[in-house]
Amino acid sequence: MQKWLDVAVSAPAHSQVGGLLTYATELALEVGQLVRVPFGKREVLGLVWAVHDRLPENVSTHQVKNTSAALDGVVPLSPHWRQLVQFAAQYYQRSLGEVAMAALPPQLRDLTPAQWARRLKKTSDTATRVTSSLPSAWPLSEQQNAVLAEMEVAPGPFLIHGATGSGKTEVYLQAIARCMAQDPEAQALMMVPEINLTPQLEERVKARFGAQGVVSMHSGMTGPQRLKSWLAAHNGSARIVLGTRMAVFASMPKLKWIVVDEEHDASYKQQEGARYSARDLAVYRGRLEGAKVILGSATPSLESWHHSRPASEGGRYQRLSMPARIGAGQLPFVRRVDMNHQPRKTVLSAPLMAAIQERVAKGEQSMLLLNRRGYAPVLHCADCGWKSECAHCSAFRVFHKIDRTLRCHHCGFTERVPHACPACGNADIAPMGRGTEQLEEHLAALLVDVKRPDGQPVRVMRIDADSTKLKGALEAQLADVHNGEVDVLVGTQMIAKGHDFRRITLVAAINPDGALFSSDFRAPERLFALLMQAGGRAGRDAAQSASSEMWVQTFHPAHALFEALKKHDYPAFAEQQLKERLEAGLPPHTFQALLRSDAREQTVAQAFLNFGNARLQDWMSAMSEQDAALLSQVSVFPAVPMSIQRVANVERAQMLIESPSRMALHKALALLQQVLFESRSLPTHKGLIRWLVDVDPLAI
Ligand code: ADP
Ligand code: ZN
Ligand code: ZN
């Protein structure tokens, strides 16, 4: 019998179809099934979103094409899964079809029904028995037991705030093992930030639960591997999915636990297409499916920390603390070098160099951490300390080299770069945090006369995005560090994360100050997390931990961030930051979104966004009182060029939208998107290439 289907296909976000198209079919199809449908001149993958007995009213028969074929043989995607996709599409302001298709393994898009059938045959769908060994080789610590007991009785979501090496991962595995011991079909999703950390963890999880029931999902896998993992999760034979942010969309019919490890990590935010936060979607998904959720970190995001305040104050997550490290391991002793007392233009201070030499002589390793300039440059005067603050907000203005302006990315306030320091007249004003490009050579020169215990010269190695471009390069470099081939390791945040270096006893941050005075209000939060994490690389061998040190070279040794770091006191740091954010009206106390536009010319990119804002203000005067009241809670700021203003001859602009009310923010965004869509082809917008929305952006 003839039926009509709404099918989700990968249509661009702003096309009128919103990603759903109507097709006719004679096949007996259900909601949630995968189909192939004609789309333009091609045939594409689609997902049945609704089935109608009659042709929907707003569609005419001659527009409707026939569904080509079904990819059957597996159960349809569940209502929960579809609801997750729908929520993500609505929240991150993309089309349903785009999000649905991006959430499926890419290889699915290219398979013919015959190829699909062959793939299915290869995958057995008998649920795997997981051989989880409940207590492990050792008795759990008191702290671990307390956290596990709490998680058994309370609903969550839980935020585990635990020092590196406090045994968090063991807690995740135990919680999952206990659940699986009770429920023979239960599935668990475990998310981690980075691919290069997954192998270690993967071995640990497989050793615990048996290799059969564990699959991975990350972008380093081939198409066929990803499809295989996806199918195993979808049919229930995989009991544990271990993956990066994309795994939040894994189809898991018996999902009972979700773990988000290192939940503060920026890589949980997707940076293209639907710009979703896998951490936030994990919390939503947990509630939707009745699965328990653990977010874990030594330095939680301030959003999650704020959410885990007492319920009486509006908190929604339950905070669980694991302050003590397993065994006798101690956190490194923090030393601050006051760079005001060092000769001008010093890159590596004398006391730090002496300490490194001492470590080398003992056959121990040191790690020097460079702050990659992952944030926009702020101008400063090295003589008097003047910085390019905004006169109108508690923000620093960004130095735009192209037109030599200082622009506030918050309120848009713009001035030309002054010829000299406005405070003291010094002509030498420059972006903060420069001068470390040559660090590696500089360091080698300083260490030229120093010998290792075996009489060999000191070996310095740099690990960063450049040194690791070639496949396998990072692994090879890390192996050299582990084998003791390297005495001093220099690198960016890449070396700070997760690695289990056994012989590093000294970690030093060379130039962290730039992040204290950044135009990006999240920079201090990231710096603190980075330094804590880097510190966690020192003294991992308990025998050496007592003598391990973390050095910080700074012009601001008394800064609250370093005071908190010295005490390894994340709560104190968080408290101080949240207070500052409250006073400045910043997240998590308010909500933000960015509208971005790309055009051939910067003026057009900005004009397009400003046009949208002007129309929104016009509309407000004609709206119902109730709607206008809601929208009056939204601030839309003038468009500014992005920090990296031009990429491949495309000019980029952004506009900040802010509100204390999420609902108001979303309403404004929906209206703005509509205006932009309608005005995209106006003559004044000639040269416009595209625009996009970033809800809860990680940087403005
Ligand atoms: P985290 O995830 O907090 O960094 P892990 O769970 O990885 O901590 O534990 C740190 C180290 O301590 C690991 O080598 C782990 O095998 C070990 N470990 C964890 N729990 C215990 C325990 N109860 N007794 C002894 N060792 C443990
Ligand atoms: Zn000055
Ligand atoms: Zn401002």
C-alpha cells in the first residue's frame, strides 16, 4: 500500500526543507529505518522520520518522488536516539537531517542495499557476555568506595572532582562493572577527549571487560572500522563504547552508564557543522534514557562546577570529591619565579636553568611547557604594565594586525593602535606572550656544557603540532621520552595531557602570563587546567614524587590563579573565577551565542550581521508584549572581525549575542537566522559566502 514518508536527509542548515523531505513508498517501512532516496541528481542516505497514510497537505503529488530502497536487517533507530538528534539540531540551530546524517557512520552513506546486506552478515548480533571482574587486583581506596556507594543510590548526574591519579578511572570501570553484573544486556558509553590517549585506556578497558565486548569510535578509524563499531553498538553486541565526542551519538539500545572523562576538555565541543558540546549532550542523553552520567576531571569546567553547587542553591549535578592520590604519590611542589627580578627579556631564568641542570645530572627528565597562542593577542607595555583593556567592559581588546586596530570582542569598541603606550609613552608596545619561538635552540645553547650521568651531552626534544605532522611521529617522539633518550622535553599543551611519563620530575611553565590578561575570558580557566594537568606529569613514580616540582615563571607571582595553583586548590580558583564572571555578567551566569559570517569583504560580512540585528530590533516594536519582554533580555552586540580575520581570502566577522535566559537567547537566534536567510541575497550583501551559529561558543 502506498504511504508517505518524512525522510531526514543531509540538507544544508538553512535550506527551506530543514532537512526533512517527503517521499512516497510501497515498502512497509517504520520510523527510524534507513533508506536510500533520490535527492537532486543523486541518491542519498535518509532516515525515516515519520510515516503518513496520506500525502501531507502542504505537499503536492508531483513533487513527491519514490523511496529507492531500504537498508533493512537491523532494528530501526530508537525514539530516544531520534529525540537526541532532534534536541541537538534545535539547540545548536542546525537542520534535523544534517545532524541525523552526521551522527551516523560516514560509510553508511555510500553503501548500496546489497553491500549493506553483506556487511550485516559479517557482524554477528549475539550479545557478548562481558567477563567483568568485580574488585580488581587491589582493594579500593576508602575514597573510591565512598564515591561508588553514593553513585549506587543517587540518580546523578555526578561530577567527580578528583586529583590526577586519585583513581577516577578505576571508579568509572567499577561502576560499569557493577551495573553489568546486575543487567546482562546493559551498555556503557565512555568518552575521552583525545585519540592519542585512547590506546592506553582501551587496553585497560579491554583487559577488564574482555576485548569482545568493547568497541572504539573516533575519527582516526577507517570507514569500515567505524561502521563495524557502530553496528556492534546498535545491535547490542558491543557492551562498551569507548570514544571521542562523536560517540555521544552512538546508537546504544541498552545504554545504562555514560562517562565523560576530562569533562573540561575543549575537544568535546565540535567546531564545525552542528557545533555541539558532547559533554552537554551526554547529560541530556542520560536524562532522556534514564542512564547514569559521570563527568570527571581534576579541573572541572566552571560550567560543570557551577552546576554542581548545592541543590539548595540551584545545583543540578551531584559533586563527589576524590582529593587524595592513590598510594603515597604527592602532587609537585609549586615554585614561582618572579620575572620582575630577572634581567630584562629573560626567557629562561637562572634559578630554573640551575634546577634543570640538577635534574639532568641526576638522570631525571624535565618538561618545559609553552603556552601556545591559542588565544587572541592583547597589547601590553613591558615598561609600565599597561594592557589594552576595554573602556566599557571588563575585557581586554584584541590586537588586529590587518588594520592595526584594538577591538573589544565583547562590546565592539574599536580604536586605532596607539603609537606609544597611553600610560607612560613607551614606544615599544607589543602583543603579550611573545619571545619564546626560539626556545628550543636557546635552551640547547644554555645546556651545552651540561653532561648526563653517562657523560653524553644533554638531549632536548620539542613536541608540538609542527614536529608531529607526519603519521607516527608523535608515537616515535613519545617513545624516545619513555626510553630516557630525552632529558628535556619542550612542548605545547600536547605534552601536558594524559601521558604517563615515569621519569619526569620537573615541569615548568615558561610564559603563562598571556592567558591571565587575554581577550578570551576563559583563558585563565584553561591555563589553570593546563598547569594542573602538566603538574600531574611530574613525579608519577611515587618514589620520586616527593622531590617533584612545578615551576612557573611569571611577572604576576601573587595572582590568585598562581596562589591557588601553589595549594593545588581548584575549588579556591573556581570560586574566585565564578565571582569575577558574576560581576562581569559572563557564563556560566549568562548564556552566549556567536553568529558568524564569511564574505569576500569584511564590510559585507559585518553589514550582513548588523542588518540582522537591526531587523530584529524593528520586529521587537511590533511584537506581542510578552515576546518583546522575553527578547528584551537579549543583548546583541555590533559585529566585529574575528581574531583571525582572513583565512584563504575569506573575510570573517562575528556578532555576540548574550542573555541571562536561555529561552530568550534561543528565540532571538531563531529570529535572527530567519532574517539572515531572507536577506542573504540583498544587493548590499553581495559577496556573502555563508553564515553559521555557535551556541555556547568556547571563545569569543
Ligand atoms: P585517575 O583516573 O584519577 O588519574 P586511575 O584510576 O588511573 O586514576 O588510577 C591511578 C593509578 O592508580 C593507576 O595506575 C591505577 O591502576 C591505580 N589504582 C587505581 N585504584 C587503585 C587502588 N584502589 N589501589 C591501588 N592502585 C589503584
Ligand atoms: Zn607603558
Ligand atoms: Zn568592551
